[in-house]
Amino acid sequence: MAGNNSYTIVEYFGGDDGYRCGYCKNEKGNFSHGMWSHTMTVQDYQDLIDRGWRRSGKYVYKPIMNKTCCPQYTIRCHALNFQPSRSHKKILKKISKFLSKGELPTGQGDGEPMDSMCEEAGPREPTKVCLSEVECPAITEIQKEVADSKPADSETSRKDPASVSDGRSAATTPKPGIGADPSRPPCRKAKDLRKERRLQKEQMRQQAGGVSSLVTPTPATPTQTNQPKPLEDFISELLPDSPLHRLEVRLVPVSFEDPQFMASYEQSAALYARYQMTVHGDAPSECNESEFRRFLCDSPLEAESSPDGPEMGYGSFHQQYWLDGRIVAVGVIDILPTCVSSVYLYYHPDFASLSLGSYSALREIAFTRQLQKQSSKLSYYYLGFYIHSCPKMRYKGQYQPSDLLCPETYVWVPIERCIPHLESARYARFNQDPDAGDARVLKDVGRALVLYRRTVMPYAAYSRKRKGSSDETEVEQYAGLVGQVCAERILLYRA
């Protein structure tokens, strides 16, 4: 983890003014506290999101739950115990069908892009600097290339069993009266053979210095009878051995010093612009390269590593989905000490019917499970905010088992116990112990750390230096929101 010389430095902005809600469109109904983070350790951000905070670029905000029009509850999924639902399995099959046969389903998919929406962030973000026009030359030819790569006689290939790249061959009808040949080895299921071949290929790629298997779920060991099949099995079984289209998932750190990140930067920014304009109706000036950089590339998180942590370390990453050599989707994630936190997803609009929002969430859950094998504490997948008052955002509750964060005591409560309370009121306290409170509240504000004139000091010392200072109420509010652990570790900047 970060050394003793690493600090988190924030400027607290308060949360008195209402602004437009991105969910119910109330012009002045959305209220949140906000901080600008100059730099932040991954442990501090882990502690903050466990108190209801969330980041948008370098801006960190916390909804005022009992005041805002659409209360936003932090939700996390227990990745190790996750089991895909029937709808999740259908999405995986839909992806498999497209990869093997090149058939895009009709319709617009599930409409489940992982947030955050731009409107979620508070009004104190820096003024946006926009360009007047955005071009997307790296993306416009994707659909054409996909169409060109289809066989000339696609109808024939669908009918010919030998051309279907799922490892199956035409069955031979046994002769009447003749049973299994005892001299031959017992028959094995085709899916088991495919899994074995895929594992062998993956091992050969690793030995040859190929793409790390960290971003491609490896097939799980055979499960016992009557045990539910793990997510990894569903993902690996449905990826054909010889597909018409090839899908590759690459994890790249969000760093302008990383060659792989920079090699794909322009294509990724162009895809973001196209997604925002088509799906969210943004003007070109609202999603140009500088906005892309501010929103999804500028992260306050310091890249860190730990002997007992994941191989790639902690910090902010882009999980890129490459189809036939082009990026078609990017999941922005933060890898933290105990979780993978989903930040945003954007994708090529031509592939909206593939339900890439749900597919990327399933891949990120599988990725979390892989990281847990390297770091035992890292076992949760955070989906951002669950908003029960907005029906379109309730889909996050389908990733079970999951918990919601109590907005008053900051303890995790299973979502099935929270739903009845949210059905009767938009705002609810989930912890039903009337005597329970915030166990991490900072009672002595004087212990909160302040950065003043490049010197770190407790607020008590700062207030003595600044006699007659009138910011005690603001500091008390800040300390209450971040809690004892963060207030005694995060530096509150004072000019």
C-alpha cells in the first residue's frame, strides 16, 4: 500500500445548493456534498465509498440522502457468491451467437449502462472547456469491417454443421442393437472438450508471452454434482473456439505514461464521443477530448502496489473490449483494497442490442473473483448507486447477493431487507437498531488534519494560528461526513 509519505488532499465545498437531477429531471432537487480531490490514496477512497461517497473524475461527492429528490444508495455485490440469473445467461448466449455467427439481435438491448451519469456530479466541478466539433475516424468503420468479415454465403454456413465454430460435429446414429464399445474410452461432453482445449490454448499463450489471463476468465475446475455452475463456466463455455468475430478484453492502467493506454487513447476518446452523442444526446462540445480526459482519465487515485495485493496493483483502469482489432466498449473501473468499483461504461452504439452494459458487469464480477485469488480481502464488486425511486436504475439489484449501505449508521444490509422500506418511502434507514449510530463519527474536530501553508497540522493548531477563523462549522460538517478514520488521515486544504 501507499507509504507514510502519501496523503490524500481535498478541498471541501459543502452542499447547500440544489441542482438538476439526472434521473427525475427536477431542476433544483438534487443535493450533494462535494470535494475536489487533488490526490487520493486507494485506502482513503475505499473508506469514503464505504460512507456513501463516489467520484466523477477528481470530483468526489456524497448525496444528501434525506434531502435529495432521488436518494442514491451505495450498492455492492458479493462477487464470490454471485450466480448469474436466467436473464444474465441469455445475455451471454446472445454474445456467443454474435461472435460465432455474426448475427446482431434486433432491438436496443437492456439499456443498462453502468453509471455514473454526468449529471450525478455536483455543481462545483471546474468549468468545462469544450471544443466545437468532434470527429470519430477510428470508430466509423467498425460496423463496415464487421460486415465485410462475414462469409459470402452466410446462409449456407448456418446450415452446414461443419462451419459452426462451437466444437460440435454432426452426430452419427448408432446401429440398432449395438451398444457402447467397451474397448473405447467413455464419451465426453463437447463442452468439456472445448473447455479443456481452451485451457490448453491459454496456457500456451502464457508460455509464449501472450496476453495475461487476468483479463480473460479461465475455466473453473469441474464442480461437484448438484452444485450451481460458476459464472466463469458460463462465460468460457459460450465463447466459441473458432469464432467468426474475435473478442478480447484488455486491462490498461489509466496513465499517460503507459504505452498501451496512449496507443489506444485517441480511439477510446472517439468512441466515448460517439456514445455520448448517440445514447445521451450530448452536443459535440460536451464530449470532446478534454471532457473525456477530465471525466474518465483524470483520476485522483495514486497507483499503488502491495505484496498481498493483485498483480497489477491498485488504482484506476480501463477494461477495453476489442472486437476484431477495434475497441467497441470500455469499462472504467477502480481496483481498491477490498473491491472493484465500476465507474462508467461506454460502447459503440451499433452494438447496443448486445446488452454490453450487463455483459461488462458480468465480466467485471468474474474479474473481481480472479483478483480475490491474489488478494483475499478483495471480494466485492461495487455497482455505484442503487436508486429505487428511478425504475430504470433498479436493475442493479439483480446482481445477487448484494447489500445496500445504511445512510445513517454506514453498515451493510442485504438488499432484500431494504426493498420493503424503499417501497414505502424514498429515504430509509436500513439499520433497524434504534440505538445504533455512526460508529466512526469524529467527536473531536480538533483532530481533523489540515494542510495550511504546506504544513500538516490538526485543526486545533490551525484554528490557533488563524484566530477568529469562521470555518469551524464547515470543518465540523466535513469531519462528520468523512468520519474519524478519514478525517485523521485526509488533509483538508486551506489556503
